[in-house]
Amino acid sequence: MSYETDTIYHVVCDGCGKGYEPRPYDDGRWFVDQAEADQEAIYDGWTVTGNKTIRHWCPNCCKADKDGELQPTKEALAAYRRRRAEARENKVAAKDPAKAVEMRLNRLMKKGS
């Protein structure tokens, strides 16, 4: 017996972090192709935005704009930006913990003002 490495995809909301759960009759929530994962999520009401960098938004993190197009809510965008900042801080913390603390304090001070 041998093992092969394969890449699989799972759609996660960039707003709340919730994973996409396909319809009950589907085999699973993992896909071997990014396009298939996006297509299934869109079919179930998810919104995909971006050209260069793709972002996924669950139905709870979107609302229709004045043209009827689904767009991420302000809260979802804020949560996405916060998680991105935390990920950058964690990456810096691995190399320079003091710098990461400084970054975190600056972010929290901006939030408070």
C-alpha cells in the first residue's frame, strides 16, 4: 500500500470564519477543485468577491446593496480586517515578540479612538 498527497479545498467565510456546509445530499464539504467549491457555495447563497484575491462570504455576512447585489456587511469586513491584522501580528510574534506586542497595542489604541 502507498499514500499519495492530494490537495482538497474547503470554503470558509472571510467574515465570520464559518465553514461552508453543502446540502445534505452531497457527499462532503471538501472539494478537489477550487472552482467546484466556489460554484457549490454560490449555489447555496454564498457570495464570492475579488478578482486578484478571492474572498468568500456566507449568507449571514452579506446583504443586498441598492442594486440588489449581495455585498459583505460592514461588520463582516471589520471582522475580516481584524483577523488579518491578528494573523500578521502572530507571524511577527514568531520572530520578534516585542514588535508583535507593539503592533497589537497600536491596533487596539486605534480601535479605542
